[in-house]
Amino acid sequence: MEIEKKYLLKELPENLHTYPSASIEQGYIIVTEKEELRVRKKGRSLLLTFKRGSGTRRHEVEIDLSKDEYDQFKQVIIGMPIHKQRINYPYRGHTIEIDIYKGYLEGLIVAEVEFPSVQSMDAFSPPAWFAEDVSEIEEFKNKALALRGFPASLLRSWEDTARPSWHFKQSGVVPFRTTDRGYEVLLITTRKSGKWIFPKGIIEPDLSPEDSAEKEALEEAGVSGTIIHDIRESYSYDKWNGRCNVTLYPLRVAKQHEHWAEEADRKRKWISQGHIDDYIETGVLKEAVAHILVKLSNIKE
């Protein structure tokens, strides 16, 4: 018998990326109102899981799979595969499993707590950073996420009010390379307006700000290299009924990939540092980049 509760979060614990975590991939093979059969890869474990029931209490049977069996089951999943990072956070004798969803579910984070008994569940006192209990809400169940995507009610609430606080903490990079004429920087376009910007995004809770910024550089601009950790600049801008705070790091580009995750949605362009004002419209961003380039010039190559 599986006894657990699932919650949304108001905010995240500090230094979440320092706790034990595992990457999870899962897909559903059979889904009915009361039963589900899923296949899951968690770290090196390959599992086939059958669950019956709903809400906070369900029967569960789990068996190990070989790599060939897992691959065969993957071929017959329905809906979309789910990718998430699970972080194990200790709390008053319990382990809170914080699931950070990726891909088409990016932005969704839930916390699950499993209990040895109903009495233990009833006695549980959630931490202050927990929000709504969504254990009984269908659209937050993993099978619903796989079949129908991001919970519509959560998107509607974000449109009416500010998003969770962690969405407003962002990091990005100024990709650069050195030429005989000085520095060149790599710009990308936004998806919707086509304006020129630098790669940036929400700091992924399972990553440090620098690692999250490097990930954005690879996904949005298709470049990889080395972050210079001693140099950083910050700026702010308004979005999502709130104020986003961005930390920028210089990224010395070692490789420009021919294909990248967002190549269909963005253009990229190398420009000399003297032409940044011709492309970047936002004053605070131009100022932050200018400060980064000045600091770079003071570093002995």
C-alpha cells in the first residue's frame, strides 16, 4: 500500500541543488480511472510499476526490467514521456521528494511525502514553504501530465497573479570569443518578438546559477564553453506581474554546435563589442554587458 500526499510549493528551500537527486524518465502504457501501468528509469534502475486506486492511498506492485525490456515498453507508451529531477530533502524524520519537471512541463514543481501509515500522514505538519495539497486533484497526477500536459488551473492562476518566487531568479551568459580586433559576443533572438538578447532563463532549482546559465547557453544558443566564475553582473526587468532578477556570467565559447535544441525558434549572430548598442535595446542589459567586458579586459589571458 502506497500512502502519500502531493503539494505545490510557495517557494523552494535554499541550496536545493546540494541535496541527493536522481534523474527520472517515465511513460504510461495503460491508464484507466483507477489503474495505471507505467515504465520508469530512475538513475540506473529500470522498473515496471502497476498502481491501483486514487488519492492518497494506492496499491502498488513494482518489478525490475532489463534494458531490452525497458526499451520495448518505451515503444508502446501513450501520451508524452515525463522527465523530471527528483531531490530528496530531509524534514523532521520524513523525506520530501521534490520533483522538478523538465521539457514541456518545465516550471512545474511538486513535493511528495510518503508515509508508513495513515496515522503518520494525518499527523504530518507541512513546512511553511508548502502550498496547496493537490493529492486529490486529477490534473496534477503524473498520468494526467503525460496525457494532457501542464495543469491548466496552474497556468490560469499564474496569469492572474505572480508566479512562484523562484521563477524570478534567473541567470544567463554573455558568450564571447577573442579576435585580433577585441571581443566578439554571441546574440540570440527571442522566440516571439525577434529582439536580440543573450541566453538566460529561470535558475533551475536542481542546478547552481552558473550551471543553469551554461545549460541555457547550450539550449538557446547552441554553444558550450567555460564560465568565468569571478565575473558577474546583475540587472532586473519586469515580467509575469513581478520583477525578474538576472545574474549574467561571461562564457568563453569553446564550441559552437551546428544544431541545437532551439534552433527552429531562434537566430544567433556574432557581433563585435563595439556594435552591442546597435542590437540590444534594454539599457540595464547593455550596462551589465559593458561592465562584464571591462572586467574581462582586465584579466590576463
